[in-house]
Amino acid sequence: MKRDDASHAVLSEAQELGHENRASSGDHATLKLWLRMLASTTQIEAQIRKRLRERFGISLARFDYMAQLFRYKDGLKMRVLSRYLMVTGGNVTGLTDELEREGVVVREGSPDDRRAWIVRLTPKGRRSFEAMAQEHEEWLLELFAGLDAKAVQQVYAHLGALRVRLVQHDQTAEEKT
């Protein structure tokens, strides 16, 4: 990865290097790739956050919470939801309390575990999420429009291979402890 690639020059001129500004020409390609991925993710996430707030008055955390529940019509145990969202149980409890007050979710005791709560979207929550999800998808298509379908598939495959490697690395590290 050359420091003088066309995209770097354009981003530098626009003063939009973001995380990539941390790299110097002598840094290895993996560091440059990491910083470019981080900068891209940060930029896309900022756009999605802004649009969700402006269009629907909702945070990305709430959207992600509702997205998980939308996939599971019968709901999820709160600890499973916490794991899927990669947040603490306290974060899920706080969001659940707020969304329950708004009539977007309902919390019920688990029939097979008296200590667990199952959370699911209400009909109002499902309708609300469907509208947001449709626009969210359009935003993503817009933001990724600079990549053709083949490039999207290639990046997806490469990142999948990276994630598999990371999971294997984590499992190996856990086995050593």
C-alpha cells in the first residue's frame, strides 16, 4: 500500500484522513489497512447515527437493540440480547426500561427459567422498526455506492476470513489460560 495512492491524496486534500492520519509512509501495510478500516467504520457509523437521530429521533444503540429483537419474533432472553449486542446486562436493562415505557417492547418472565426475562417487540415496535430498517438499508446502499457488487463481495469474503482467524486466535489464547 503506497502512501501516495489516489484515495489517500484525495482524503488528505479534503482534510478527511481521520484515523489514517496516524500512519506514516514507512508504516507496514497492515497498520495502514487497520487505520483505513477504522476510519471507514467511524465515518459510516457517524453518518448512520446522525441520520437515525435526525430522521427518527433514535440512537444507534436503540436501533441495534430493536434490530436484534426484530429477527426473533418470540423475543430473546435479556442475557442473550446482551451477548448479541456485545454490551453489558446493565445497558440492556436500561434500554429495555426506556423502550418498555414507550410501548416499543414488552418484558415477560421466561417460562423455563424463573430468573430470566424475555424481551420482544410489540406490534408498535415492529412497525416502527420496519420503517427505520427500510431507510437504514437505503442509507447503506448510498454510502457503499462507490463499490461495485464484486468489490463488496470480495471485501466481505476477506473480512470474513479475518474474523475466522480472530476467533481462532481468541480460542487458542483462552485455551492457554
